[in-house]
Amino acid sequence: MAKILRVDMSELSVTVQHLPSDAHPTGGRRFTSGLVAREVPPLCHPLGPANKLVFAPGWLGGTGAPCSGRLSVGAKSPLTGTIKESNAGGNGANALARLGIAGIVVEGAPPDGRLRLLRLGPESARLEEADDLRGLGNYDTVARLQERSSGAISCVSIGPAGEMKLAAAGIAVTDEEMRPTRYAGRGGMGAVMGSKGLKAIVVDNEHGERPASANLPAFREASARFARSLRAHAVTGQALPTYGTNVLANILNEAGAYPTRNFSAGQFEGVSAISGETQRDTIIARGGVPTHACHKGCTIRCSRIYHDANGEYLTKGPEYETIWAHGADCGIDDLDAIARMDRLDDDLGLDTIEMGATIGVAMAAGVIPFGDAEGAIRLLEEVRAGSPLGRIIGSGAEAAGKVFGVVNVPVVKGQAIPAYDPRAVKGIGVTYATSTMGADHTAGYAVAQNILSVGGEVDPLKPDGQAALSRTLQIATALIDSTGLCLFVAFAVLDDPEAFPAIVDMTNAHLGLALDAEALTALGAEVLRAEREFNTRAGFGPQHDRLPAFFAEEPLPPHNVVFDVPAEELDAVHGS
Amino acid sequence: MAKILRVDMSELSVTVQHLPSDAHPTGGRRFTSGLVAREVPPLCHPLGPANKLVFAPGWLGGTGAPCSGRLSVGAKSPLTGTIKESNAGGNGANALARLGIAGIVVEGAPPDGRLRLLRLGPESARLEEADDLRGLGNYDTVARLQERSSGAISCVSIGPAGEMKLAAAGIAVTDEEMRPTRYAGRGGMGAVMGSKGLKAIVVDNEHGERPASANLPAFREASARFARSLRAHAVTGQALPTYGTNVLANILNEAGAYPTRNFSAGQFEGVSAISGETQRDTIIARGGVPTHACHKGCTIRCSRIYHDANGEYLTKGPEYETIWAHGADCGIDDLDAIARMDRLDDDLGLDTIEMGATIGVAMAAGVIPFGDAEGAIRLLEEVRAGSPLGRIIGSGAEAAGKVFGVVNVPVVKGQAIPAYDPRAVKGIGVTYATSTMGADHTAGYAVAQNILSVGGEVDPLKPDGQAALSRTLQIATALIDSTGLCLFVAFAVLDDPEAFPAIVDMTNAHLGLALDAEALTALGAEVLRAEREFNTRAGFGPQHDRLPAFFAEEPLPPHNVVFDVPAEELDAVHGS
């Protein structure tokens, strides 16, 4: 029977609870958001002892289901003040699921301000002193954790940014090569972990067992069907494995929706130097890895390994949003500089999207000029130094905008808007505005229908139909984020009528349930509802489901469009 | 007939409108809040061109009514995001009223980013280039404005903090000695002025005329009656003229409600060194002025002039809240150091309350230790330098708390809680929570009944009756802030049944109206309602009418009380 670990950092104790069997299906975002909504006071300070940090694999975590290794991390966010679920790839979720752990709830705050780590094995769960790791980046942290562990482990850790409780701090999860490159980046979950005095979770990755499926043959059959669907789709079977997520750079730039220099234009003249095609060529020429799985059991394999000019490992292949954030949004067209920033973000424990957007805001304020790659790298080094400037940068775009007196600050509910300009991709604009998470492209990825012609076509430049589109996607996403499946499976789900039934069948066969597609979808809606209720009690209302005013006022070249989805339609997204 | 000046900083034009005669009685807060509520989009960026900065004397401004020289300044606040009215003493309001100016509305934003000043005379109102004043403190600014003016002027100006658009920037108004010591300090009105590119308003203080009263004999009779009432009351007739506002230091400390070291205790061991009694002795010993009127026509005369140890002018006598903020809240018991900080705040153009509270938060974060007076002064010098650290400090307590990762940040709606701990003065806690302005003691000064036995007695340590008390006071305050009368007249109004009728009679006699007391009070309620409606449309709801969680959780020594006024009672303050 699956376990829930209650880790009390005030008492320095770990208590094991059993997940009630009638809770199923639960996992991932359904688990984290449900727990946060039930147990965290909505008006508490996110860095105070009343907040809870929750980790959960999805309900398919640890099984052989393709791409089922996402780890959800939830809490009240210090960046947004809303509820937050941020999920990561890497091997952490599967390692937890194989130890029978459905969730970890980290509560309280350490009385002595010291750092500790949580070590998890097949029969054990204990806190260990870890103050000697203070100030270490995630790369050194993982190296030290490997030295003091016997056998294979997975690590979930924070860098100096999380220790400093900076609102843009994320949580790193190790990949197949034991590099801390997979991220629950958004919403400052790393700062919450820092406020709990928890430097890392070290998970035995050797002695666990695959969770038993109620009907293994049926599960295997459905899994195989799902894998076939993923392989057959042009995005998950070809584009992503070939070019990774950065295949989008040229596409979004062509669409005039590639936010450039702090959202002042929709096309970047330097895009070809930082595109997915250029990135692939560069990786291959330097002996890197152009197609790579971020966790065991991933069949899409969109991640990559990026080498420097000397052919030495530098970082994982930076994702589309990272390359946009540190690239076009800052007017930087130097792929190696962007990769160095990706490495710095991973090591310091920072969200790459928030960092790029924040540096873009700092550039708009004149702190450094647009296009200054070395200056941008210096700003990240300031974070490591913990200087006032570094702390401003590490606190995210909204805080930097306030401190530097900038008007055009691209955030919703305090979280930076990512790599798709909402004026030219209006469906994603609706998601940014109305998501329970603040601006978050992964909460309802309307780019699929607006730009990629996946799941139908909705004109990205017109307001019509965007609200209904976003609503459907937000519900589906809340469900997928609960299964533990990577959101990228949605491309297949949107186009292939066989894909979603395969998810339903995998769920039923694994858990011994008999849900239909409608019941499963209803769970997604229920997760969203619980999140919305938390946010309402935390003080968020319709006026917060809006984009910053400049998106409605300043036309975006080249299409010279503004964001014009009416407020009533935004309000109807989560309405009846 | 009174004029409204529309100053368009985008077009660099000044347009004169006539105040409709059926608008009366209007002035002060009723004018500024009404205009902001009607014309400013509630979701605009406070530093963007859509915000409007509004100046207005009260409807008794420029007359011989005692203490009627307050200048209201309104806008959407960059500190709180709410509507804001902040009012100041000094001679500015009377000078405007004597030129027949009922209000100034500054709109738009300069296309070229240059600084300008608005020069106002009996027949003229024009914008002048002022980029040569860039970076000057308020003291030097006023000196330069005097050099380039013929005859007596009053100045309304911003320092470097306002130019930098820092959220804690205030607006200075000159006093009788042409010193920029009177402040519309709270809520970042100086940043809004900076965003408009307006360095100063220079008002002819020589050629204006006293506004005609409809019935001058009746007005004079009522004014004399009102002056007698002010002289007869123990607070306005004795305590304030003798010791100034800092008479409160020992009183609040005795009450265990004097917030010490970032609100971690209610008594400060160093209080005697910074009390009103010590301040008076120090001022007298050094040849300063212990009793002084901040504007012509003030009969209370609570301001002072503070000399340094060499007998040279240093600053105005710092007010109670300033001495608390830079003193007890930072663990500093050095009156001269506090006076130097007051001078720095006035010169840089910063709100003293927000600055002290922010430095207290920085001390809680370990940036400098509690009690480090020279360190605190260095932090203010960082603001002048415009360094990242200075910008953090100048952005106020909430921003500093976020950047430095502090949990106990004493703010409501982003504005620092002033010098009365809400756990031990629960009535003022209700005002902090529910005011339309964020934490603001002047919005409903329940300290009167809770601590001073003025206007009755309500036990400060019990939750009972505080909500009703705060409600009544908030309505009365909105009215007084509209008349142009100094809020300190409320002490007399609360105790002397003759005082309020005198205000009614002055209003009617001056404006030729026939309102009764009830009708006038209804105007106060109407102002509050307009402000609340603006805030609602700006995204503020019941959840924002709360104190930070730690006030309900961490008992305050010595009484070991928490803030326990129930949420329902807070919600009922502005309810039906």
C-alpha cells in the first residue's frame, strides 16, 4: 500500500501514513494541490512554517507507462501567492514510486536554521544533518551526495537560490547521468524548500520495486498502444526527438509571436543563431547528444546534452523557453552564452524562464544593455554572491520591475510570462491570465491549436474561441499532471483518438478501477476547482485574471496586434 | 470661481477648467479620491501614463479657518496598488487656494523623459524645463527654485527617490522657512510624480487672494469658536504644542504597544533617550524651536525645529512615527542619528515611516544588525546613490521583505504598519487592516480611544468594539481630510460637542451652503465608498483586509497578546 511521508522540520521527525485506498486515482498534481488546498492556510506567508511543501509522483509513476516520470511539487508560492504545482522530469518520481511513496509532505520550519537532507530507502526514511552542503550549487551538492551514499540514488535538491529563499528558486531533479538538470522551476518551490531547511531528498534508486498493477497484462497492452501513438505523432515521434523543444524558435518567430527585448517586438533578428536547427548542428558537431531521455521510460526523448566549444559537457540542451528567455527576450543571439546561463541557473537553482524575463526587465531599466550576454551572466553570478543586485534578480521579474521602476513588466500574478507573446498567440494569453498558477504556458498549451495545428486550428491573432480552447486544455492538463505523464503526450492525445483511451486503460488496469474517459476528465476539472478555491481564499479574484495593461495598449510588431480577448470571456473560463 | 488645472505631460500643456458650482463642498481627499476613482483605470500600472496625480487643497483651504492648510495628493499607489490619498502640511495648499486653484490633475507621461516644473501665478500656469534639477535633493531643489523665482513662493517637489520612481517616495511641501519638511509621504506619490517627469510645482505665495466667503461674519464667528475649542483641549492645546507628536513615545511604550525591532516586542529599553520630553529638552538646549506652526494659520503648532549638537539647523523636529520608525523599530536610541535620517528622508524624498520599517526588515534579514545607527544612515545614502541596495530600501518594506526572504514583514496592502502595534492597540489594527489606503494610522486613529482616553475609552487589548470604533473614525477622517483641516483637530472634535458644529458652520458660511452635521458626515462615508469601489475594481477584496499572519500567531511582549479581532468583524467595518 502506498505511503505518505510527513516530514516535520520543526520536530525533525518523519511519520509514515498510509494512502487511503479510496483516494484513488490520486497522484501528481491531484495529490499536491489537494493537500495544499486542504491543509495550508491560504493567507499564510509562503516562507513561514504554516506552508507545506508536497512532492508526489503521478499515479502512473514507477510503472512501465511511457513518459510517466514527472514529479509534482506543490505549495503556496512565494512568487505568486497562489497555490502552485510545478513538475519536473528526471528519475526522482520513478524512484519514489518504486519505494511505494505516494507523497512527501514537508511541514514546519527548523528551529535552529540548519540544513538537513531526507534520505529514503526501501525500509527507511530519515533526516540527516547537511549543513556542510550550505552554499553549494546543485552540481556539487549531487556530487557530495553521491560520495556519501552507497549504490544508485536520485537527488532532489536546491542550490544557493533556494537557501536564500529567493522567489525564483526552483528544485532540481537528477537525470540519468546524475546531473541536476530537470526542474520544478516555476513559482519559487526552491525557496519554500529552503525555508524548510531541506537541502535535498536522496532516494535509493536501486532497491525499489515496480508498483504492482492490478491487471498487468491489460496494463502492458494499453502501455504498448500508448507508446505506438506517441511514436506515430509528428511532434512526439519526429520533431521533439530530432530538435528538442527548441524546434519552436523558428516557428514562433515566423508567427511573429517570439517575444523580443522584454516583449517589445514579436520577431528576433538573431533567431537563426539560437534556433533548434542550429542547436542540433552545434550539439552534433561537438560530440554532444542530440536526442536523450530525461528519465527511464521516456519514449519521446526530447532532451539533449550540450557540449562547449572544447567538446566538454556544459549543460543539458537548454529548452526552447530557456533559450528564448536568455536569448530573444534579452536581445542575445549567442547560443553558448545562453547555455552557460542555463548551467548557472541549474547550478544556482533558479527558474530559467523567470531569470531570462527578469534580466529582460533589468535591461529595460538600463541596468545593462539589451544584447549584453556577458553582463547577463554577471547578473546570475551576483545571485551566487548573494549581493543586493543578485537578490533582486533572484526574486523574479515582478520584484525587479518594482525595484527598478519599470512599467512594462510581463507577469501575471507575479510570475513571468514565457516564450509566446499573448498578443499574437491569444489562446495562450487566456491561459496566462486565467491559470491557477500565474503565467504558465504548460497550464493550457493553446500554442498547439493556435500555431502548430495540433488538435485543430484556432486563429492565433483573433480573440474568438480562445477562452473555450484554454478552458478545455486547462482541465486536460490538470488531469495529465496528475497521472505523472509528461505533458508532451498531449500532442498525441489531441490528434489521435486512440491515445486518451490508452491513458484511461492504463489507469484502470494499474489501479484496478473502472473509470471512463468522462470520469477521468472530471478529475481534472476537480483539481482546477480546488486550486481556484484556494486562490479565492488567498485573495485572488477576476481582476487578477488579467494580463498587464500594456498588452492591451501597445501593438506588437510585426502584426501590430494587441491582446483583446474581452474580460467577460476571461471570467467565463472557469465559470459555469 | 475655482479652477481645475489639467496638466498633460504627454502634450506638455496646461488646460484650465472651472469647478462646477454644484460640486460643492469638494476639496482635499474628496476631490482627489473622486477624480482618481472616476478617471484612473483601476488595473493600470501606477507608474504608467494612464495614472493621474491629483493635488487639492481642502474646501477650507486658504481661508482663516484654524489648521486648514492640508494639501491632499491622490493617485493609484505604486506601493499598495490601491487608491491613495496622502496629505501634507506646509504652505502649499493655502498658496494654491489663494490662486483660486481647487485642484491640479497631472496626466500622461513625458515623451522625452525630461524633467519639468509647473509654475503657478495669479494669472498663469505653465510648464518650464527643469532637467538641470535632476538628481537634486529637495533642499537644493528648493534653493534653486527660489533663485529662479521673484517674490515669495511655496514649493511642492520630489527628490532623487521620486525621480527613480521608488515606491516609498513622497512629495515634499515647503514650510514657513522654505524648508521641504512637510510631506505627503505615504504610498509612493513621489514616484508617480517622478513618472510624470514633474520635479516640482512652484506656487506664487505673494499675489494670491483669500477665497471669498459667502458669509464672512458668520465664517469668522465659527472660526473663532473652532479656535477656542482647539486651544481648550488638553491634546491640541497643551500636549502637542509642548512636546509635539513625540509626546506619544513614552505613552505607547508604557502601554506595551511601541513596536520594537521589527515588531518583535512592545517596549523599547531605549525609549527615554528618544522620547518627546528628551527631544524638547534637546531642542531647547541647542537653541532650536520647540513649538512651531508648519503653515500659516495653524493654532496647534505641533511642529518643531531641531538643531544639531553645534546649534545649527539639522531638520524639522522629527515626528513621533519617524522617531519610532528609525528608532525603536530598528533598535536605535540615538536621537541625533534619527534626526539625521529624518533630514536624509526629507532631502531624498522618502516616507520616513516606510523607510524605518524597511530598514527594520533589512535588520531582521541580517543586512545590518539591530541598533546600528550608522549602518542605517548608510542604507539611506545607498538610496541617493541609486545602488541596487538603495533601490531595494527605497522600494519599501514589502519589496525588501521579498528580496531578503523575510517572513515577518509588517505591511498591509504593501504599506508599512506604523508606530502602534496592532496586537496591543487593536482598534488601530482594525484600521490598518481595513483602510482603503493600506496600513495607515491616520485613516482612523483609534489610538485616541484605545490609549489616550480621547472620545471615550475602548480597551486596547480586547477585540470588542474595535471594528465599530474604526468604522466611525474612518468616516470622520475621510470628511476631515476633505475640508483641508489637519487631522489633529479630531482630538477636540471627539471630546468637545462644540467643535464639530463649528466645522459645519465654517463650511456653510464659506461656501454658502446649508448642510447639517449628518449631511457632512455622509460625505465622509461617500468618499470611503468611492475609494472602496476603486480598490474592488483594482482586485482588492476581504482577504486583503487582513494583517500579516504573524500578528495572529506570535504574542507581543509584555502583554503577550495577539491580534484577535475576528475576520467577520473586519469585513463588517465597511459592510452595511
